[in-house]
Amino acid sequence: MSRPYPFREGMNVAWDLVVWRSDHERVEIAVLDREDILQVRGCFDRGDDVWMYNVYPVPTTLLPRIADLVAAGQLDLKLQYCIEARQELPDGEVWFPESGELPPGHVPPP
């Protein structure tokens, strides 16, 4: 019996807006949801990664638009921001394909 793929169409995924500080410290600024990503994903060169399951640097020109989505307020244009996907399943469970089962797309890391 095969389970349905839980990340189809960008479902059960959260996208973290993170910044890398000069001391190589990763700082999470905000969590973006599916509706937020729908507003900005067209501004990224995603190739065939429709739902941005990989890590994407945020172009400086897009920062004002991203800032409008987050409650953190102004973003520092001198810092490098990225959007990183992760699983967000009910009860914090982590999904992996069964042995021999190939998912029809990328499985975001937990």
C-alpha cells in the first residue's frame, strides 16, 4: 500500500527566511507559508523546482517585497538572505518513502 505524497503542490512545507551573519551564524528571520511563496516564487530561477524545495538566495531587488510578507520589519540590504524549505507535517512527524518507493518529487529535509 502506497501512501500519498505529502508535499505535492507545496503542501506540508514551510519555507524559512534565514540570514547568514558574518560569523557564519544562521538566523531564522521568519517562516513563510504556501501563500507567501505563491506571491514570490516567480521571481526566482527555480528550474523544475516549482515549489522551491531547495535553498534559494533572495535577490537584493526582491527584499522589499519579502519584507512586506514578514512581521520582522525592515531587512538589512547588506546581509544575504535565503529561503530554505523544510517538512511541516502534523505532530512534527517526518516522512520518508517506504523501501523501494520513490517519491514523485524532492522530499524537503526535516
